[in-house]
Amino acid sequence: MRVERRRPLAANIGLLGVGHATYWDQFDGLLQFMHEKQEKLRAKLQKYEKNIIDFGLIDTSEKAYGALKAIQAADLDVLFIDMLTYATSETFAPLAKALQIPMILVALQPLQAMDYTKSTTFIQLCNDDICSVPEFCSVAIRMGKRTPPVIIGTLEGDSEADAELASWCRIAHVVHDLKHARIGLMGHVLETMYDMHVDPALITKSFGCHVVPIEPDDVMKQYRLVNDEELLLMKERIRLFFDTPDPQSDSITFMLREEDLQLAAKTAIALEKMIDARNLTGLAYYYEAEEGSEMRRLVTNFIVGNSLLTSSGFPMCGEYDLKTLMAMLILDRLEIGGSFAEFHPMDFARDSILVGHDGPHHINIADGKPVLRSLSKYHGKPGNGAGVEFKIQEGPITMLAITISRQGDLKFVVAEGQSMDGQIPATGNTNTHGHFKPDLKTFLRRWMDEGPTHHFALGIGHHSAELAKIADAFGIECVIIAQE
């Protein structure tokens, strides 16, 4: 079972072809070939994102300046520049100077190799995709920018190049939602957790999104409006997605109790209605409320609802951890999960460490059906109720921590490892055995050296290269933990 996305992924992806105007009168049919070639790339890109904005073929500086205005008006997330044939850098310099978005040079020639016994200048120009890439990279440096990434290969039958195109389209989805997100922030930092503190204005400065103050009463208002039909449907939905086994060795766990299911379902409905009412993209929260109050029962029972929401593309992050919420959003938009996690006990016998948390979790990356248990207490926090338990899929994993650098800016800390098969404690918390090279102790020391927060987002697959590109798109420092 998978939780479907609440909203489809979206991005504004630009495509621009470049060429040399002098060629068109010299070689009959060459310009038409270039248009057909650019159309093939556009069709490839539309496999990964339907909203491809094609700015045509630019072959003079005048056209480049005209295209720049249209590109700026389109609010692009990334721009692919199709290196159709040799093009003078006058077609690129205005873009390199003015644009702050990722620009990817695409050098995909039609032929694997020319037949040199039958080659012509026309055929060479049709396959001259790489010719002006050095010139464009030099101009980027002269305009005060970094050299743009380059995709090199053939237009057809090149799985590596296709994977690079797909990767940049996923990155565009991340960039789009980071720029346009409305992130809710409710409550306060758990007392004494200094690593959680962050200025919401720093989030806006770094990503461009807006942080929206949310009151616990915004959820309570919806909670009091939940009707019996809605409650019945949500309880059925929860039972569909979760197992409810007998307790094992932990005395604070019980088979899911009806009253805990009722409360979790009602809270989940209230959360969904609140985020729709406030038009939110994600929510970081922590609130305790008065002991014995209805508000405490509500705000301490978000775990089931926030796991369903996180899995549907709406990240929710406990303990008021706004930075990790952004990390969860990034991993979700890369379509690799994004569970809320921290380090749990080390397993020196297996050279692994348990990574997990008491919620929220991305159910879509679970190994098997997740479990719900009733807990008589939430350790370290007030309240009791249902807890979510599962381990993530066996195989490669990526962790992203967003922390604060010595200079007071955001910083990405990234690590790749392996999720190992193995038993996890039946405590109503999610856990996974993580193995990291070169060995557990060395990895942990290297991770700690970067000053991370104790939380991070956890996803499947190895994606450090993509995360580094996302950090670069926003001018954020990114450290990838060495594995040697």
C-alpha cells in the first residue's frame, strides 16, 4: 500500500536551444534539423515533467536578450540549454550574467559516432553539441558564476544521459516547492534543545519560502467539527495501512486500544482540514498544553496523522524542528521518502546503528506493513496514545541534516549508507539498522565534526550528488561525509 500524494509534483522547467545564425544560409536544411533535434529533447523532458516551457532556438545576441526577459517572467526552476551545434557565447552571456537558477548545458549528439568515410561538414555540424561547451563555461566564470553542469552523451539510447535529465527534473521539483512553500510553525522549541532554534527569516532568506505562524487552536477548531462519518472513514483508512500486533517485551506498549485509534483518527482529520484551511506545504510543531486538558490530548496525538500526511507529500516535523522539516520536504520532492530520524543505540556486533524516531515517518519507504501500538507514555514528552513502528526498506539510504554553520547560515550535512535487514525493538517507534562506511565509529566522528542537529531526514537510495546540486542552487554549504 502507498499513500497517494495530496498534490502532484510541479516545476517550471525551461528549454532553450542555441546555434550559430551564420550556418543557416550556408547549409540548406540545417536549421530545420536543429528544430527537430530540440523537439526530441523536449519530448524526453516531458516524460519527467509536463510543464516544459520552450523558448525556441537562440542564435544571436539580440534574440538572447529577448529570451532573457521571457525567461525571467516565467519564474523557472531550472533551465536546460540544448547545445544543438556550435554557438557563439553571445547567446549565453546575458543569461549567465542575469539568471540565478540552475542552468544545465545539454550536449547530446544524434550519432554515437560519425561514419568518417561518408562524413560531411553538414553531418559534423549536426553532431557538434560539445563544440561550444568550453566557451560557455569560460563565459560563466567571466560573468562571476560557477561553470554550469553539463550532460554529455547521445540523444537516443543513452540511459546514463536520460538518468541525468530525470535527476535534474526531480531537482526542479525540489527547487520549485522550496521557493513557493508555506511552512507552518506551531508552538515552541522543546525546552533546552538549543540545536532546534532557528530564525524563520533565515529559512526565507535561504530558500525563499514563507513561514506561517500557526496556533494550536487552529487545529482544535477543526477537531471539534469532526463528524461521525468522517471518523469512521479515517479509522478504516488507518486500519488498512497499519498492523496492530500483540505487545512484546516493552511494558509500556499494548495492542492498539480503541480509544487510542479513535483519538488518532480524529486528530488526523483535524490536521488535514487545518492544513487545507491555511494552505500549508508542511508543519513543524511542538506544544504541551495544560495537563489533563482536551488540548493536551489533541496536540500529543499527532503521530499517526502526521505519518499519513508526511507520506502524502506534506512533511510534518515534531519538536519544532523547522530545519529538519525542510530536509524532509527536500527528500520527499526527490521522491525518496523523508522520515524524521535521529540516532538510537549502536549495535557493535553488526557495526550498525539504529536510526529512527517516535514520528513522523514516511510510510511509503517502509519495509512491509507498518505497525501501530498503544503507548502508556511518550518517552521524554507528555501524553500517551498510538505510536508508529516500522523499519525502512533494505538497501541504500541517504541522510540529510540541515544545521547552522559557524557563520550563522544554513548548512547541509549528507551521508550515504545501507539499511540492513535485522530485528528492531518493538517499542512503538520506527527504527532501521544503518551501516555506514568505513566503520561505525569513524562515520559517527566524521558526522559529529560537522556540527549537525540531532535530527535528520532519512530517505532511500544514494542521492548525495543531487543534494549537493540543490544546496548549490540556493548558495548553501554542503558537506558529504567521506566513506574512505
